[in-house]
Amino acid sequence: MSLIKKPVNGMKDILPREMQIRDYVAGIIRETYAGFGFQSIETPCVEHIENLCSKQGGDNEKLIFKILKRGEKLNLAEASGEEDLTDAGLRYDLTLPLSRYYANHANDLPMPFKALQIGSVWRAERPQKGRFRQFVQCDIDILGDPTNLAEIELIAATTTALSKIGFHGFTVRINDRRILKAMADHAGFAPEDYEKVFIILDKMDKIGRDGVAEELAQAGFAKDVIGRYIDLFQEGDGDIAQIRSLMETLQADGAEDLITIMETVRSISTADFAIRFDPTLVRGMSYYTGTIFEVSMDELGSSVAGGGRYDDMIGRFTGQKTCACGFSIGFERIITILLEQDFKVPGSTEKYAFLIEKGASQEKIAQVMEESKRYRAEGKQVLVAWMNKNKKFQKEQLQKEGYLAEHIRDFYNTELMRG
Amino acid sequence: MSLIKKPVNGMKDILPREMQIRDYVAGIIRETYAGFGFQSIETPCVEHIENLCSKQGGDNEKLIFKILKRGEKLNLAEASGEEDLTDAGLRYDLTLPLSRYYANHANDLPMPFKALQIGSVWRAERPQKGRFRQFVQCDIDILGDPTNLAEIELIAATTTALSKIGFHGFTVRINDRRILKAMADHAGFAPEDYEKVFIILDKMDKIGRDGVAEELAQAGFAKDVIGRYIDLFQEGDGDIAQIRSLMETLQADGAEDLITIMETVRSISTADFAIRFDPTLVRGMSYYTGTIFEVSMDELGSSVAGGGRYDDMIGRFTGQKTCACGFSIGFERIITILLEQDFKVPGSTEKYAFLIEKGASQEKIAQVMEESKRYRAEGKQVLVAWMNKNKKFQKEQLQKEGYLAEHIRDFYNTELMRG
């Protein structure tokens, strides 16, 4: 009759301290994106198994938590494989449900549609430190805007949100899949090899130009092709001049867009961040069709947000061409960073604890409740609790939870307050 | 390759208008409960199948969405039943996960522990109007406080939250399982018949005293027992005098507690609501051990929140006696009511739409973005969008989404604004 106490393998319980940060961050994100006209939407956590296995997912499909059919639909005796046992699964990202949602509701939605989704997704990956099988994704997407106003707004909104959370001095790196391809084309790679080349290029920040050249050689590419390719990645400051200089060597759609995006974002930004062109930025997903971008912080060595334009994907599912551009904040990554930095939620010092002597009269309790009501009306948090026998220990615990010593008050049963 | 557009059977996509209300209500609830010292926690949506099927659930077990084992653990050839195929399921309530969570983390949690959970639960019920297979529950629980300070705080916090959402003139009905039992005992029912009697008593508000008497007779109970029982349910105003008068006829633990709770709640309440004793209040769950309460609104004829004390349940799972008292807000019910009332989220009139003439120069775009930034800094929402060819229709649509006509501004590519 007793419970298994641990959560299921790879998933986690969230303790109050972390939850407070999560609620706070989600609140800032919602508020900021709402300010930019993004609208919250939600889809069920459970999706049709057919949709989840519709190939867009690629490797994700292996990671699906599948849900058993129920009642008469489940016929174990005649089942010959998993596909006979399941009709649904837990979503592994928010993009596929967004496509379905848009296909289902486009007539009821504004055009273009600016969507915000914050929600859990599930992947049956091998559990490892810091990676969980249930985690929150936080996506904004603009559907139906082919212009780079979409990119400008996504970047402006996301950098504003990151800055309100408390991040500064970060860098938005930006590139365009079309430039990426034009560079590979210019060097002489065959289109069918592009993805292979980009996977190696993606390691540039770790292994450098020599390392990339070496891995390309190991992969069997011709020396002169590699040479021409590597030459394109001259040191650069990522400024607009670097794009212009690159465009003297090769031509690529997207270059002018990048310049416009960078100039506009710079001219309107309040947040303290840099935006720079990074020709080595790849972003894994092959569904991107144009601009791609990522936010990184030097001192952390990892990205905290990423996204890009994917004009072909939604149409493939819905049958109706819909251009799309999205930016995803690495919610779990941000929470981990804030926890490591021992982040304190602003305003959380306005916490009071009122301790009532045990056995206090009803009048005394009412008096304490009345006083707590006054404090709460002023926006303060008030914990009302019984005073423990070991009052000293109790107060130490409360201070660990963020109650300042001078905000802990004792209420005794007599009219006079003692010691 | 095309997607199934509808959500899975019995679940729903949430459109922006509803989502805005949901986010708003959840925000008010979080903020209010935090003010009372409740701490947000979260458990995974996926639970061990052993825990979900641990009998506490009763009928709920049949309604579990079960998750297929993965990889080598799934051995279809040797599986003889569902139990061989699944190792986990989606949670069907928040109380069982809370018990597991508390058993797992009690050492890291304050004592008593005041928990707030807002989260989705899943039940494979037959879909019907207004009832969905995924829905949000919103629970507060105080673990480890045996005194009626717990009840007072739960009621004060929940009525404050309801009042901040905008509900007024509601009634908190309160009873105690011990009074319920003492009344049945006084009439002469046998303890093993109590639950059966209470199920009939629960219909009092629909079928009246005569109806209850009739159904009890049909169930085979003796006439004199029924007579004594029905006599106890004299018309009453639900005030404290009614409790005292009842206690002249019978004795019940809990009566003094009820009086204290009612008097204290009244003396401290700001919200516009009544609290009254209702001896016919049953609340379905047999796990309640003491006070039970429910919030109802006359004009709606249904409850919007309910809860009670359940001192035995957590210990049964964790092996360590832990008294507990909880209050659950009917989140989905409240959203439905607000949608029916065409509820407008406060502050949502401060929405602006800036429409830019298509083909505008980069400078013009930057200027519009700059202006929108100024508005946003003042807390206003600004949607920046391209001006459609059919500007009139576009503006009509925007007004339907809550943008006031005078808050929609046109920006043309020339320095002068036209028309």
C-alpha cells in the first residue's frame, strides 16, 4: 500500500525554491511577449500518434512516450506490434502541435498570427545530468509574415525578455541558410553533401578552422574544395562590413535581409546585447529555410535561445503554404543558470512570518489574521504559523527560506507581546 | 503527409481569447496564494503505474491513460495483459502526486507545508459537453497542521482569490464528516450504511427532505430511523445558532471547530461572501475525516471550489501519519463561467496596433519600432503589423480582438501621415 517515493525515471519533482524562479521567469516571458502582441495558445499534451510519427520529427520519433489504447480498442491477442497498441503519444516539441493548431483554427486567428507557447514536452532520452524526460519549452512564432519584420520583432521581443530576466552582455548570432548554402556551393561541395558539411562546420567554435578542414578531409572531400571553403571563413568581427565583404566573393539571397535585420535591431535595442553575423552558425534542424539565429553568453559557453525561418514546414503538414519564423527560449537552461547563480526573485524580501503562540484564543488568532490581511493588502506576503517549541530553530529555518529576521513576528496569547 | 487537424478525442486546443483569461486567472490565484505563504510546487505529469493503481483512486484507475513501456522493457510476445505493457501513466489528480512528493521531500520542506499546485490532469472519461480528458486542477493543501488554523487560512485564501477574480456574493458552505456521522448515528443507521445514506442525503438540494426520506425508504431503511434522521434537518439559516441547537440533540466532535472557523473567517473577511453551516453537505470523497467545505454561487447552481480535511490519507501512502487539509478551485468551471460572461481581462484595453504601409523603408520601420518601444516601456501592448490592402477589414478584425479604434495607428512611408 505504500507509494514509490521517487518520481519516474528521468523526470523530476520541483521544489518550492526552483518553482518560485520558474513562475517568475514564465511570468516575465508572458508579460514581455504580450507587450509585443504575441498571443498565448495551448495544445493538449497528448497528440495523435500519426501526427507524431509523420516524419518531420526524424529521430524524435524514437523518443515518443506512447499511450496505450483504451477499452475495446485495445486488442492484445491480435496485436502484432506497437502500432496496434497505441493511438496517441506525448508531444516531443511545440512546433508540430502548432502546425496542427494552425491548420485547425487558421480561420479564427489573425493574419499574421503571433503565437506564444509555454509548455511541457516529453522525450524518452537516456536520462543524464541536467537533462530530463519532461521539460518546458517556450516558443514564439510568427505565422504568415514573409518579411523580415518577423525576424526583427522576434529578436526585439526575445532580447527584451532575456534582459528583463536579468541577462546582459549576451550576443545574438545570426546567419542565413541561404548564405550557408551559397558558401558551400561556392567552394564546390555538391548539394547532397551540404548537411554533412554543415555538421562539421558546426564544430568551428570548438575545433577551429584547422580542425574543420581536417574533419572535412577525413570525410573524403577534395582538398581544393576544402581550401576554398575554409578561406571564406576569415576572421571577422561579425559586423555588416563582413557580410558586404563576403558578398564580393559570392552572391546569396538573404544577405540584404541580414543587414536590414541587424541595422534595425541595433537602432531600436534598449537591452545591453550585441548582434553579429556568424557564417559558422548552422542550427541543427534542416527545416530552416532562411535566417537562423542563436543567443549565446560568453561566460556560459552555451546558447540560451535559438530559432529561425521555416517557410516550408507548416504547408507540408497543412497543405497550405504558410511562411513561419520562430524563436525558442531555452527555458530549462535559463532556470539552471539562475539556480547556479543563486538568483533571488525580486520583491521576495517582502515576506513576513507571523508566529502565534500555541493554544492562542480565537480572538488572538483573529487579530493576527486581521493584521496579516492588512499586510497582504499592501502586496506583502504573510505566512501565519504556529510557534514551535524550539522557536530558535523555527526562525533559523524561516530565514533560510528568505524571511528576514526583522520580518518574523511573535504573537502571544496575552495582550502584551513578550520577548 | 498531412496532419490530422483536430486534437485527440476529448481534448482541446485553447484559442487566444480563452488563453488570455486562463493566464490571467492562474496569475491571480498564484499571486493571492503566495500572499498567504503557499509555495508553488510541481510534479511530473507522468507517474508510476503502481502509484496510480494503488487503490486510493477507486474508479479513477479505470480512467488512467497508460504509457507503453519502451525499448527492451516492452516484450509483446510474452505480454499477457495490460500490466505487462505499461510502467507509467498520466496523473488523474494532484493529490496522489502530492503524497508522493511529500514522502520524497519532507525533510527539505517546512513544517507545516503549504503547497500550491496548478497543473493538468488526465482522465479517459467519455467525452461530453464541457468535460475534457485533459483539464487543469488548482489545489492548495496544508500538510502537518492538525488545528483549524489550516481551515481558516484555506478559506480566507480561496475566498480572497475568488473575490480578486471578480466573484462576489458567493457562499462557503461548511460541514464536518464527524457531524455527518453523528447525525446518522443518532438516527440509528448502522456505520456500514453511512456512505449509502450520505449519497442520498447529498441530493437534498435537488429533491428536498421528502425526496430524501422517500429514497431512504426505497433503499430499505426503517421508517423510524428515517423519521429521526429527517427531523434533524430542520430549516435553518446555517448560522452558528443552528449548530448549537443541533448540539442540544446530539454530540459531535467538530461542532466547536466549525463555530471557531465560521466566527474567525467572518471577523477577518474582506470579500463579499457568506459562510454558513450546511448539515446536508456531503462531498463525495470518503477519505475526508473532518471539516468539509464547498463554495457555491446561487445564480450558477454549482460549486466552484471544494475541499476538506483528510488526516489519514497521506500516512496510508507514506507510512508516516500526516494530517492534511486542502481546498481545490474548480479552474475549468471558473474559466467556463468567465467565458460565458464575456469576461474582459482588466487592462486589456491598453492595446495598441501600429500598421505600417507595405514596402516601408528601413528607417520608417525603425521609427515605428522605436515608438512601439516607448509605448511598451509604459506597460502598453503594441502589435506592429503590415497594413493590409483591405485596411478597413483589417481594422474591423483588430477591433474584434479588443483594439480600440483610436488605438490603431497608420504609419505611411512618407514623413507625412495620410488619411
